[in-house]
Amino acid sequence: MPFPLTPGRMCGCAGGILSTPTTRPPAVSDWEIHSHQDKELVKGLGLTSATMLVMGSMIGSGIFIVSAEIAREVDSPALLIGAWAVAGFMTIVAALSYGELAAMMPRAGGQYVYLREALGPLWGFLYGWTLFLVIQTGTIAAVGVAFGKFLGVFFPAISSTHWILHVWKVPAIPIGPMVLGNMDVGINTQNLVAILLVVFLSVVNIFGLKTGALIQNVFTAAKVSALLGLVFFGLALGRNAQAIAANFGANFWHNAGLGAQHAVQVGVGGPVVMVGTLTILAVAQVGSLFSADAWNNVTFTAGEVKNPSRTLPLSLALGTGVVIALYISCNFIYLNALPLDGSPTATTILGRGIKYASEERIGTAVMTQMFSAAGGLLMAGAILISSFGCNNGLILSGARVYYAMAKDGLFFRNVAKLHPTYKTPAVSLMVQMVWTCVLCISGSYGQLLDYIIFAVLVFYILTIVGLFVLRRTRPDAERPYRAVGYPVLPAIYIVMALFIDIVLLRYKPQFTWPGLIVVLLGIPVYYAWSRSAEAK
């Protein structure tokens, strides 16, 4: 909203003669200053494309893998479903809350803009800084490497052990409860595939928003179909009497009471302590929340969405609702096909169970159980499709945040330039591509991803706090959509997310303190960059 105008003062001059009133340009709000950034972008995303971007950015390889670790942590069929249900509830509540902010401020940069407008430019910068350094680029690198890993099922020469140029093996460096390092630097055939994929999709996304959106729509439709296929064939062919007896009936609630105790190792190599059910569900969110993350990426592209005040809230609600329903359905299929418990030394798929599925590939194990070796190949193909589409969505949307930051003078100036013909943030796409490739070569993306779930939750909390702030500071602002369940549901989200972050700080410090340090390092960078922008 505009700042109040200050009346010009009459100044006394020598001899007592009054000067003429000083003419000042009309004061404008911070919002009006920044609103220019979207006028040069082309609005090419409709409801279907926006919804596909939500779903495509969420569905990667996590749903096919992380249930193994969650099962080991919770040791209960009911709590396995509960962990995904908690992540689903939080994701949908956050999406409904973001819908109000997106409809109110349909600007390129999305969450960066909401934090800037509600809490100040420092908080917006810290989010963009962390997004570029770790969250978006680290995720793109990890999904790209996952693509290479599953391509290796069809082409065995593609492997993390097939080195083209091995530069250095970084030794493990224990620091308190954390272990840093312990990674290989160089180029192998697996991360080379990841690099080629990132370069290809980054270049393709230069050639117009509609090109990137078309790829997104095709691959998202394919991977949603793959998940539906897993659910359908799981119900029709995957039901296993041994798994059903072990996981359902009275056994479903095994170890799920509020008074049950669960073992958790504190940090890396730390003591094992016993915690309650609510605490273990919070610990398990490292896997389930991360697998459901990136739903907010559609807000980054808001400046290119048609009728954004309607499209953005609707796409967020539809996209997150469909994906969470698929995720929970898939986990019921896992429980129908494989026993939760098992042995890491077993030689059969049923003997290893969900907990100890080979290389934690639950989806592959279930499909192999149903269709023998052909099932494993089918699942590898489905994950290739999923990874390709996921990376396209992440690359397309992430570049819009750095573009918005550069428009504000808080990123490299050239990043604010659009391609003269296609009106896409071409420089931003290239800068994102280069840093992602560095992460692929460094081998550090895996550790970076471990570190970010805490920081991601912190920024989600701050953004939803911003919803409350803006309701108070801008009560008269146009709100085409108002958050469902406000203020109760957003408040519940904040409480739940704070509880999870506190639990992770206490019991999983190896996942929290490094992420917090990355965020805090952005503070001096912000002040240096903002001073430079002011000087220019």
C-alpha cells in the first residue's frame, strides 16, 4: 500500500523570505517499486500446466525409495501410513495458505516475494540464497543422478564406479554429531548423465515457456499414470497373503500407541535413545516431507500464469491433493505386497521386506514381486520418466526466483535479463545450470539434501507467519482467494512444523545445524549485495 505523503515544509531563507514549496515525487510502496518485474514476461501457463507443474515438481524418486527408512524408524505399519499422512496434511494446509499469498501477489519469484513483502527484503534474500545454493540446485543434481542410476539398469556402463576423471576422494571429517566430506570429486558415467540431462533441460527451457510446459505436461501425465498403474496392479496382482497377515489386522497397530517407545540414534555415531510416538513421527518427516516437497515451485512462475488469482490457488490445491492421495495409496500397496519387517541378509524379496528392500528400492521390489525381472525394468523406466519430468519442473521454476532477486539488485545483474526472442530468463537458467553441474561433480549434493529439510521447514513457517502479518498490515489488500481454515489451519501448521524442527535439532543434528549455518551465512552476503546495489 502507498506510504503516506509528507507535506512539503516551508523553509526560512536569508532576509526572512520564504522559499517556494518543495515539489516531491509521489511516494510509492515497496510493492509498487517491485511490480515492474513481471511486465516483460509472457503469460503462457494455464490451469492444466500450472497443476502439472505442482504435481511434476513433487513426484520424483522419493516415493519409490524413502518408505524403507521410514519403516525402519517407526517399526509399525500404522505409523508408516501415519508418517505419510502427517506429511500430506501439512503439505495441503501449506498449499491452501500459499494460495492466498499467490492470488494476492502473483509475481515472479513466488515465495521469495511473499517473504520480502511480509517480513522484509532480508528474509526474502535468505530464502533465495538458500534456494540457489542448496535447495533447488541440490535437488536438481540429486534427481539428475537418480536418473543416471536408473538408466544404468538398462545400460550397465552407466555407474557411479565407472570413472572418467576421478579427481579426489574427500576423507570423512567428523564434526560433533556430523560427518562432512566422505565424497568423491570427479566425473563418472552416472553423474555425467546427470550433467547432460541438466544442460539439455536448461537449454530447452530457454526456447519459450510453452516448450518447457509441454515437456512438463507430457512427463507429468506419464508418471502420474505410472503411479496409478502401480496402485491398480498392486491391488489386482500384488496382494500377498504373507504380507497381509504380517501388516494388517491387529498387527497394523503394532508399536503405534502413544505410549510406545522407539529407538533413535542421536547424530552420527551418537547414543541410541528411546522416544515417544509423536517424536518418532517427527523424525520420520525427513523422508516423507522431502518426498512431498517442491509443490511451491509453481508460485515461482506466477508472473507467467494466466489469470493467476484463480489459477494459482486452484493448481496448488488440486496438485497437492492428487499427489498426496497417490503417495498414501502407494504405501498401502507396499504393505499389501511386502511384510514391513525383514532381514538385511535375506535372499528373497519377501524375506527382506519393506525395511530392507534391496538398495531401499521399494517400488522396484513390489513390481519385481508381481512381474519378476520385467517388473524391475518397468519400475526403472517409470522412475526415469518421473526423474526427467521432475527435473524439468525444478529447472523451469527455480530460474524465476533468481530473476526476481536480480530485478531487486540482490543477485548478479545479468540474471535479470530475458532472452530477446523467447522472453525467458535465459541467463538465470544458465547460472542455475552451472552451479548444479558443480554440485554433481563435487559429489556433495547428497549431503546438501540431508541438510535442507530443516531450512525448508523454517522458510515455510516464516512464509505462513507472513500470511498472518499481511492480514494485519494490509487488511484492505485485494484477496481474490482467502486461505481455507484461516487462522486455525495455518496456526496448526506452524505448531506442527516448529515441533518437527525442534525434534530434528535435538535428535538429528546432522540434518539441522549445517542447513542453519548455510542460511545464516546469507546475512553478511545480503548486506554486502544490498550496499553494492545502492551504490550502483
